[in-house]
Amino acid sequence: MAQTPATSASPVSFTRQADVLVVTIDNPPVNALGVDVRRGLAAAIAAAEADGEAKAVLIVGAGRNFIAGADIREFGQTPQPPSLPEVCAAIENCSKPVVAAIQGAALGGGLEIALSAHYRLAVPSAKLGLPEVALGLLPGSGGTQRAPRLIGAKAALELILSGRHAGAKEALALGLVDRLGEGSEALPEGLAYARELVAAKAPVRRTRDAQALADAEASRAALEAARADTAKKSRGLFSPMKIIEAVEAALTKPFDEGMALERKLFLQCIDSPQRAGLIHAFFAEREVLKAPETKAAKPRTLESAGIIGGGTMGAGIAVAMLDAGMPVTMIERDDVQLARGRANVEKVYDGLVKKGRMTPEAKDSVMARFSGSTSYDALAKADIVVEAVFEDMAVKKAVFAELDRVCKPGAVLATNTSYLDIDEIAASISRPGDVVGLHFFSPANIMKLLEIVVPAKVSADVVATGFELAKKLKKVPVRAGVCDGFIGNRILAVYRQAADHMMEDGASPYEIDAAVRNFGYPMGPFQVSDLAGGDIGWATRKRKAATRDPKARYVQVADRICERGWFGQKTQRGYYLYPEGARTGQPDPEVLAIIDAERQRAGITPRSFSEDEIMRRYMAAMINEGANVVHQRIALRPLDVDVTFLYGYGFPRFRGGPMKYADMVGLPKVLADIQEFAKQDPVFWKPSPLLVELVERGADFASLNQSE
Ligand code: 3H9
């Protein structure tokens, strides 16, 4: 029988091979279950029922994946029939055995399709999961009802609440699949399995009737444990508790009632702003990879690396590269510093060995790829060199002069500077086209963000190599232009000032931190300052003192605190007190007295701030500077600002990032706030021209998010 598409342009086709009707979903890139796939699947099941020769049905995905889930782009639009739960019901109700043969991703709705089939086989590449929680959702096509019935409440809750993927072997052990295929292709393995089932006259076996919840006591205990754990961990998140409610229905209600409740809760999740924020984050972190240079050029070779400087940053970058399997050569100015740099690297691996997360042998094999030298000549063969020395232009230029002298033609020469002018560094050597900024965040082996800072003369393939390095190091790259602070630190400097202004005007640092935490951040700005060390910000303020606008407001509280030698956690005192090295600080009455004295000196009568006002000011400052950064092309699009803040600054993912948040609040409202605040301080609060323009046009930041 010829390949029959379900309709003329359907991504689902079916063909009968002897007595098995093979249904193939071919909807690149990941076989998402858009409306055409749903229609095609429904038509294929109807065809299977009508085909007297077909004794079984096999569902497979074309390409690398089975099905990656519902088509996320459809959420928020008018739903088109048939719904996914209807398609799943049609599969489960089919009168002939249905087999799902899985390769690659069977995620979300993809796994729910497989759970609706009567038999499941996975080949080694399979990864199965219900990751809806990461999108602010719950499995909405029977996943909360079928998975517990199939694998028990405990395993199902763990899978759904974590959103993690299980490999083929684990899926078999859990009971998610019935069989492992030995070959790599799902089609022949699935076909052989389906034929075997036909030969054995295997019955239709519906997951809705599976009995893994039979031990009611154990199921209830698992549910209560998950409820307690979720209450503790998922602060502020909407969908995890809804997941528990839905799974509870699997324990207590007949299948159809459970399905109805799942649907109701799923639609509540769909309507929540968290769904919009999390799905924006999902697409934004993929869009940032699409910079003009990654489209225009191929990356250069990236096999070996050099690092200049073995301090916290240099060592962290070295670890990130070693973890990615690269050989790393570290350069320091003398043997003592080199030994310190090596020790900084080794310390990270010793920590892992101590925690049992790495064997001593594995550590030795990683460290065998690490070498050190006090001579730049050791970098002659390196494909990429990252400089992480002291933040001083003269020092950096001296390093680059050495790199210019020793590095091979075509080597990428990167600086990890946080704020120095990379154009000036590039212009100081004979090969400016090879110079790029790679701004890592501390600790560099852990933090995901990597700003790829693009100076004027850099070659496109060098920028593309920066993105390739990020991929190798499993980091999230964001393209940034050259300016003081690039995207992240430039915006941080502004909203940090807004926090200082509020502190001087009457809000305590503790109130501000609490408001920011309640918004969803793990920490408030004053806690972050104590963690990072107050001396770092102090040095920057001193550096900028000469160029500061004399008309601009300058809050001196931080300087008063630093003058006392209170640099935060490392000195057991900063904005908070940390008795005996405690990590959680306690409010300090002496800090409040310092703030009071500063208010008096500045002639300010303190007033109270509501949590709402604190966040409106904090976010307005962040959004306004974000708009400036986009307007000046430092960030390509608003989404690049969002990803920077999600991965480098602890911005709550469920809010999507500052620019997405601004769209959700409404740009006219944000602008009105800024105009209101400007009445008291017109120097600090200047509406960004881009924000004004978007409000005038009735547009939002999302309208600027198309890929370049
Ligand atoms: C759900 O199923 C709800 C149901 O329970 C209930 C419904 C009623 N839709 O990641 P990649 C795009 S919720 C639309 O770079 P990889 C992606 O944007 C869903 N598009 O590839 C990218 O586009 P572009 C639950 C999607 O190989 C391209 O595909 N499922 C979807 O590194 C390639 O993606 C999930 O949450 C989608 N579902 O990783 C799984 N998925 O090329 C989400 C991907 O234009 N997906 N795209 O940038 C993933 O985790 C990964 O994409 C996957 C492949 C592991 C599958």
C-alpha cells in the first residue's frame, strides 16, 4: 500500500506493511503536535479502524525524535480541534493494539501520546519526560492520570514535578515502556514488536486500566510527601501545586473525572502569566543563539585554550574549559602566582571528590589536561586565549601585546573585562579582527551566562567562535555591544542606584531585599552586595568618581559602610551581620543608624515605601535602562536583555525577564511611573526614547524580538 498522507498536506502519513498500519509523524524540527498533526493522527486512527487488513497500529516519528510535545507556539491562541486529550482518547480507545516506538524525545504531549498507546518500545536514544512544569503547565493530555496508573504515584510525581528526562533503560525500569529495542531505529524495532504482538494475539491494553495505584496507602503517602516538598521548594510557582491536585484525582476519582479536573487545571495554568513568562524564556534562550555572525560565519577551530591569570575568574574559566574536555594552559607572572592559580583550579575538583561527585582518578585525568607556565610562549599553539587579569587598561594592553607576539595566526584573543573599552584593547595590537570580549560571570564554572562582547573591528568568525565556545561550555551566550558594563552590569548599575535612592528616602535595605525576594529573586540587592564583597563596588565607585555627573544624586551609605571595613559576608559584616560566618545575615541596627545619619546629612525626611512602590521603582529603573541598551544596539533585541537577566542576575524565570515583564505590565504604565518619579528626580529618571516611541506607537518590546 502506498504512503497515504492523512490529508494532502498532512505531516502525518500512514502505510500498511503486511498487517501493521505504520503511522509516521513528520513535522520538523521536533514533530510537535500542532493542529495538523493532531488532525492527521485522528485520521490515521480512524483509517486503522476502517482497514480490515490492519491487525495493529505502529506510531513512529520521522527524524531524530518521536514527538517533543504540544506545539508551544499555539498556546495563548484560539484552540483548534481536535484537542490533544481527544486524540489521546482516540488512540487509547482504538480496537486494535497500538504500539508507540520511541527514538529521541518523547516529551510532554509526546509521552502522553505514547502513554495512550497500548504498548511502548524505546530505542537507546529515547528520552522520555513530562517537562510541562518548566513551562508553567501540567501534563494536560492525561499525563497526570495515566502516568500514576502506569508507574505509581511516587515515580509519576517525581517525573512530573521535576520535569526531567528519563533514558530508555530507566524508562523500562520505571515501567514507562515495555521493551527496549536494540537497534538505533525505532521503525524496524517497532515493526518487529508489533508483528510479535499480532502473532501472539496480544490484547488491547489501556493505560487507564493499569493498576500501579492499587496500594492506596503508599500512593497517598507519596502524594503527601510531594505536597510537603513542593510547598517548601517551589516558592511562588503556580503549576506545581496544580500538578499535585491533578495527580491526587488519579488516586481518588474515576479516570474520566480525573481527566476533567486535569483539563480544568491545565487551562488555569495556560491562563497564568507564569506560563507566558516561562514560554517566553524557552524561546528567548534559543533565539539568542541566532546572532548575525553565527548566521554569516563558521566558527574557527576550538580545541585548546590558554588562560591569563589564575585568580578567581581565571581559575573558574579554566575549570569550565577543562570540564568541556579542552586542554588548558594557564599563564601567571611568577611561580608563586602560578602555584596559587593551579591550587584555585584544583580546589574545585577536590571539592567534588570530597562530596563524592568525582573519583580521585577522574580528577587526575582532568588535571592532566591542565598545564601552567610563566612564559607566554607556552600559548603558541592555543586556539583561543582568554585574559582574566586585573581590570586596568595598561595591564590588559601589556597582556595583549604579548599575545600578539606569541599566538599563532587565527587564534582568538579574548578579554574577560567587565567594563573596559574592548575597542581600545583591540586597536592596540596588530590583529584587532581577532579580539573579542568573553564576559564570564562568577563563579565562571557554574554561572550559565556568557556575554559575547563584539568590538567594531572583530571578524564575524571570531564572534561565531565565541558562540561555539559557549555551546562547548554549556553556557548561554548573549551578544552584547561595547559600552561600560555591556548589557548586564550597565543595567544593574542603574537599578542598584534606584535601590540606594529608596534606602536614603526611607526604605530599609531589609525591606528592599524582602520586596525583591517576594518578587521571585533568590536574594535582594543588598544581600548580593554582601555576598560579592562591598569592596568591589567601592573600588568601582572610586574609579568613576572623577567622571560622575555632579548634578546626579549620589548616596554615600555604601561608602560609609566600606570605610568601616564592613565588606559583607567575608568580613562577617556588611549591610547585614553574619555572626561566625553565617550565610544568612541579620539586620544590623548600626547600619540603620548610618543610614539615618546620611539622611540627616542630606536633609531628607524619611518616608515609608510599600512593597509595591519598591518594586515599581526597582523594575522601572531596570526596564528603562534595558530600553536604552536596546535603543543603542548594545543588545540586539529586548529578549537578549531578558536572557542576560535570567542567566546572570537571578531574575525570576517565571516572569520571563525584565522586558517581557514590562510588556505584561504594559509599557504605558511603566512610562507613566517613570514620568511620575521624574517629578522628584529628573536627572535620574529620564524616559528612554525607545520606551516613549513604543508607547506612542502602541507597540511593545515583543514587536522588536524578531531575529536579526
Ligand atoms: C505540552 O506538551 C503540553 C501537553 O501536556 C498538553 C497539551 C494539551 N513546540 O531545543 P531545540 C523548536 S507542553 C514548538 O533547539 P534540541 C525550538 O524552538 C510541551 N516548537 O533542539 C527550536 O526552534 P528554532 C512539552 C518547539 O535538539 C527547534 O524546535 N514539551 C518545541 O536541542 C529545535 O529545538 C517540551 O517542553 C515545541 N514543543 O532539543 C519539550 N520544542 O529552530 C520542549 C522545540 O526555530 N523541547 N521546538 O529555534 C525541548 O526540550 C527540546 O526542543 C528538544 C530538542 C529536547 C525536544
